[in-house]
Amino acid sequence: MKAGDVRAMTVDQLDDEVLKLKKEQFNLRFQKATGQLENTARVRAVRRDIARMRTIAHQKRAADAAKGR
């Protein structure tokens, strides 16, 4: 997912999406362990998407805190 798309989401949406990606990451790790993983590049993409969303969520929370919310 592109950073521009992620920035358009609210913090709650980002948290939900991170949770969904964490579940996908677990399933991919399980598939890898059992030898069923076909698209190995997806593991890297999911890991980076999680990091991107957590970073942007952190930035949004910091901006809200700076505004005095």
C-alpha cells in the first residue's frame, strides 16, 4: 500500500489494518514453515506495510498531542 493511501486513513483505521496485516503475516510464516508458501515476496511486502502504517499512525498521534487534543 502506498504511503499516500495510508495517510488518508484515520488512526483507528490504521490500527485495524495493522491488526489484519499481523494476522496475514502469521499465516504467511505458518505457510513458510509447512512448505506451502508460494509468493515469498509477500512476506517482505507485509512486513513493510506494517512498519509504514505504524510509523504514520505514530506521526498522527504525535501531531494530535502537539495540538493539545
